[in-house]
Amino acid sequence: MSALLAVRADGFVAPDVSNFWQPIFGDGPWAITRACILFTLSGVVIAWWLLAVTRKLTVVPGRLQYFTESVYGLVRNSLARDLIGSRDFLRFVPLLFTLFVLILLNNFFGVVPPFLFPTMSRIGFPVALMLVVFVTYHYLGIRKHGVGGYFKGMLPSGVTGPLVLFIYPLELLTYFFTRPVTLALRLFGNMFAGHLLLLLFITGGEFLVVESQGFLMKIAGAFSYLMAFVMTMFEILVQFLQAYIFTLLSALYIAGALADEH
Amino acid sequence: MVEEAPRPAAPDEPASEIAAWTVLSYLITGPLLYGGLGYLLDRWLGTQFLVGVGLVGGMALSVYLVSVRYRTR
């Protein structure tokens, strides 16, 4: 009876932050990590894909061209044109398309077998992308309204009297801290947590099935593998969603910087 | 040319989408800023309660700012 219900949990090392530090060449802050290599690879793959597709464009598209046009159309129309407005959206389509495709491919690396590591789970990468967007929307706002006008525009209209003294820092902090930090943190957090969850279910399942005693543990291991499969499907959805949201918010911030009513 | 009366933005128009995310930013920033200030004041003055005052006050200010900014009259 005890053989059925015996629980041996010692020996299982739960996945944690150290699982994300994977230096391939060298060590320390200048190491070439798995994330670096995957990110470079994603750039190469995207460039190769776009060059291959645009080399022979036909009026009646083939499958790859149709797929590429769909992705481009999604970013160009429902993100750039509908949010920024048909007047000046074209300037920003390259940036938004790059952001979307880069984040999407790097996220998908988290579930595709030879790679199995989402590069956006290393905080540096979302931060770098966020900095590009941050500099862009502030530069646009300052160029449109001038430095003084830009900061004066952050004074909310309709707020009376001494409350302005409390509201203005709030508005300022939103523009310079909350927006960029949440932009990067949202992408990082989702990718980090998702990968950690998958690691837990898969390594836990392996431990339960292979290394534990007791029939019940084997069943639990099989259940863990099933959960890993379900969470992988969910993770694919989250990855697409996070890429879309990052690009959406970038377009919104750019649109807000270009807006007249401030 | 007849001018249309201004109507509230439908959910699929960008103005309301911008508003939604901006509201979220305000609701995060208010408690963060004034809770943080409250915490720093607490450390300086040795009190315990100012961080709570900051959090609640910051939230109140955020909600006020959202209501003023996105007033529909």
C-alpha cells in the first residue's frame, strides 16, 4: 500500500531565474548568451524571409506572399493607419512592422523545438525595444509642440486651482516612467512567466514519471505532461497577443504624440 | 456642408482606445507616485502611516484626473 502512495520529492530542482542565464561563449556581462544568438538568428530569418518574398511579387499572390501580405496588412492597416491616421501613418509602418515581426518571431522561439527559449524573457531585449519607442514618441511630441509646448500640454485642462500642483507630476510620471516601464515589463513578464511555467510542468513531469516511486506519482507525471501541452497552446496565444499589444501601444503613443488636442 | 454633431467615440475608433490605455497608466501612476512619496516621507519622519495615505490619496487623484480628462457632457 505504501508503495502506491510513497512520495519522494527530494532531488527535484524547481526551475527558477538561473535557468534563464545561458551563456554560450564567455561569461559575465559580455558573454554571448543563447538569447543573443537567437535574437541575431531571428534578424537573419526575417531578412531572408522578406527578401525571398519580395523578390518575385505577383499580382495573384502565392501562399508565402499572401501570408506576408496579411501580416504586413495587419500592421499597416489596423495598427498604423487606423490609430495614427491616414495622413502620417506611412512613416511609422517600418518601425511598427519591425517591432511586431521581431517580437512575434522571438516569442515563438519559446515553443519551437530547436530553440525553445523566448529571447524576450531576458529583460534587456524588451527594454531595448521600449527605448526605441520611448525616444520616438518624445521626439515626435517635442518636434510638434516645441519643448515648452510639449511640457505645457501635459497640464490637464479642466483641473482647477491647487490640485494642478498634484496632478501635473502624475501626468509627467505617466509619460516618462509608467508608459515605458509597463511597455517593457508587460512583454518581459509574460514571456518570463510563461517559459517558467512550461519548464515547471515539463521538468516536473519528467521527474514524476521517471525518478519518483509510486504508481500515483506516474499518473501525476502524465497529468503534468498534459498540462505542459495545454499551457504550450495557451503560451502561443499569449505570445501573439503580447507582440500585438506591444505594437498597438507603440502606435498609440506615437499617435498621441502627433495629436493636436493637447 | 452640414456639420455633424460630435458623437462619443465608438470602441473601434482610436480615441477611445488611446483613452483606455491612458486611464490604465493614470491608475498605476497615481498610487505609485504618491505611495512612493509617502514611503520616503515615512522613512524621513519615522512614521508608519504616510505610505497608506499616499497610496489612497494617489488613487483618489488618479480617479479625479481620469474623470476630469474623459468627461462626457
